[in-house]
Amino acid sequence: MHHSVLQPLWDSLRLNYKDYVRSPLFPIAVTVSSYFIFCVPFLVCDLMGDRWPGVQQFKIQPSYRPSASNLLHCAGVTLYNHVFLVLPASVAQWLWRPPVDLPDQAPTLLELIVGVTGNILLFDFQYFIWHLLHHKIRWLYVTFHAIHHKYHSPFALATQCLGGWELVTVGFWTTMNPLILRSHLLTTWAFMVIHVYVSVEDHCGYDFPWSTSRLIPFGIYGGPSKHDVHHQKPNSNFAPHFSHWDKIFGTHAEFSFCKTNN
Ligand SMILES: [Zn+2]
Ligand SMILES: [Zn+2]
């Protein structure tokens, strides 16, 4: 009989918020709301600009600020994708998927950490292959992925500046991977929230001392500076999170931006 430190949290969710957390719409609500919550602090940093020099010193491309029309364009693409793809997918889930059963036991903290890491590693591999193909095959690039490369200097809202096919693929893996790995629901939600966070961080335009690539040692994690290179030189750094697939395939590139005088 194991006892998990997560048991009180799990009990309060499954007993007090049963109808919400059993809904097939819950994972969608969690990912959509966490996306906007994670974008807000980075947006505030962009809007404050030079009034916050202590923050701006961590900007990866210091001379670049997203303009109001950049922000509106990304917000428009995100709104379009949510109205025409996320909303219909939500309705379909709600109609066809029965509410899930909630197990009594919470996962242990170790099970949750191993599960989240496994989900992210699996996604990293799937997206690496997808991403490589959508850069190497011209038709795939132009038709589906070019929209994400409109911005050579990423900012938080550019994370979901995606074509519909890319968003559907990413959403499909994020939904399927926890089922393939038989993850606990708490592990599944933790994976989804962490995955949204690291995706926004990849595009935020800042390399803070607490960025995931600095917290995870030995350069095994790419993070914002490596994905920034992908937006500057789109023939390198195809993996979204870790760096091993790019090292194996010889597509790994270190950060090499030449600072302009300002
Ligand atoms: Zn990107
Ligand atoms: Zn790309």
C-alpha cells in the first residue's frame, strides 16, 4: 500500500470538482487557459520594454520588439484556429467520448515525474520527425509550416501562430501520448500544462536564468535560445524541447546571434 504526497490534491479534485474533471472538455480547458496565463508575463515584459532594463538584458535578440500588428496577427491566427478547429474538436469530444472514471489512488510523485518526462520525450521525437519533414519537403513547408516562420524573432504569442494541420497534429499527440503511456489523469494534466509552458518559453524571446535549458544540466535541453536559432536559421534545431535528436541527425546549432549596437 503506497501513500502519495499527491493524494490530498487528487482527493480534493476528484471529490469536490468531480463533474468538471471527468468532462472530456477539461483537458482542452486546461491547455487553452494555461496558454494565455503563461503568455501574459512575457507580453508584459515586451510592452514594458526599456522601462524594465533588468528584464531586457535577458532578451535573446535585444534590438527586436514585436509590434502591435505582430501581436494582433498572432492573436488573430490563434482565434481563427480556436473557432474553426479547437471548438469543433471540443464538441466532437464532448459528444463521442464518455466521461472518464477517476481512480481512487493518486500517482506517486516519482510516477508523475517519470510519466511527464516520458510524455515529453515521446512528443519530442514525434514532433522532431514531423518538423524535419516539413522543412525538407518544400510543398509541406509552404503549405503547412511557413506561417510559423513569419517571425524570425519569436515572442510569446508566436507560439500558437500555427497552421491548422500543425495544431491538429500537435493536439493529437498531446491527447494520444498519455493514453499510449497509460498515464494517470493527474500525470496527463501535469504533462499538458508543462508542455504548454515549455512551448511558450521556447518562443518567449528571453533567456532568463530560470529557463528550462539552464535548470536542466549538460545542455541536454534546448530551450529558448536554441529554438530562437531555429527561427533565425530554419535548417537547424528541429526538436522542440531536448537536443539529442538534433545531435544524432547532425542538425544541432548553438546560439550565434550577433548583437547589434544599441
Ligand atoms: Zn517556433
Ligand atoms: Zn520550423
